[in-house]
Amino acid sequence: WLLQRGTAVVMALMLPVLIWRIGAALPLDFSGWKNLFAPQWMRIMTWLFTAALAMHAWIGMHDILMDYVRPLGLRLALYLIVIVTLAACVTTMAAVLWGAR
């Protein structure tokens, strides 16, 4: 519960900066998006936002599955699917932010 509130605070603090930065740049093409994420601090901030969002989503999904999915095997399988999906999202974001040069 506390971790979910913490990730919500992190996202709430980062979101205005991300919106301001994207709104100020108004990237319309690939080079605009590339220039937007050129500074290292922007990449790190975006990745941290993504990681916080994934943790926030995991806590919520964990609670939902724990409350509403009673068969243990099914619940564990769904946990695994959620974990793999969220890990793939965070890893893909890192690959996109640091891979496209």
C-alpha cells in the first residue's frame, strides 16, 4: 500500500516536467522526438517514470488478483504473465531510450 502511494507521488512529481518538456518541444517527426530525449536527464526521468508506473501497476494487479482469483495455480500463472509483461515494458522503454541514436 505504501509503495503504491510512493510510486504515485513520484509519477505526480515527474508528470508536469514531462508534459512541459514535450509541450515546449512539440516534436512532430522522428528527429524532433530524438532531440527531445537527447539529454541524459530526460532519458533517466522517463525511464524512472516508466519503472514507477510498472511498480504501481504491479501492486494494483497483485491486489486485484489476490482478491478475485481464488485458484492458486491460476493466480500464480496470472502473476507470472503480469510480471513478464511489465518487465518487458520497462526493458523495452530502456531499449528505446538508449538504443535509438
